Amino acid sequence: MPKKKNKQEQEEDIFVFVYGTLKRGGSNHRYLDVKGSEFIEETTIRQGTFKLLNINNQYPALVFDKDGPEIHGELYKVTRLVLNTINILEGYNDTRENNLFDLHSYFISEGKKAFIYIAGNRLLNVINQSPKGSFPEIPSGNWEIQKQ
């Protein structure tokens, strides 16, 4: 007789692509270094979808850009609880329209689908109202390289 799945196992797999402070070695990685989170692999988002901006040397932000570089990050499998915790960290609430970051489901490389955090209206307003160059692009698409 097959083993019955518990409630957590019955939930669909949730994957999150992280590209900044949540990556291993990042200042917020502790939110993924918990029970209910599993590192899957280093991976990338294909070139020509986003660009990565440096927000005050504190964290990066993805914005849509058809000419952007490949974005380097890490893929994690997480529980709903872990995702909800990261949503709070990223300033995302699905009932608001003025989020710091918005959560999108996106096909990353090799056809893998994951949630990613993209600059939301609140952050985009700050970026768009700031003098040009206030939030420089990270041309490598890699937050760690930029930080060195």
C-alpha cells in the first residue's frame, strides 16, 4: 500500500530564483538557510529579459529590459511558510499595488519555472524619480561580482 502524503507533501513544489542578498553568503541568506528550504542549483535567467540595478550598494533589483544581460542566481525549493517569510522581507503583499518588489512566476533557463522578485511600483517610482545613474546597472548580471 502506498504511503499517504502528509499535508506539506501534498502542496505543489514551490521554486524561488534568488539573485542578491538571499544567495548563499548574502546578508539575508539566513531566510533560506532553514528547514523547509532546499538549495537546488546555481542557474541563470536568459539574456534579454531583465537588467540588474544596484540599489544603494545594499541590494540588487531586477527591472525589465530587452537588452539586459544574463542574470545569475540560485534556485531553491521552499515551503509556503518560507515563501511567505521572504515575501515580507521583499516588501511584497499580494493585496497591495504599491509593493517594493512584486512576485512573478517566470520560466528561467532550461524550462524551469520559479518565482522571482522584480522591482515593484514603490521601488520603480524611486528609481524613475532619481537622477540618472543613481542606481547603476550591474552589467555582469551577477550581484556577487559587483560586490567584490
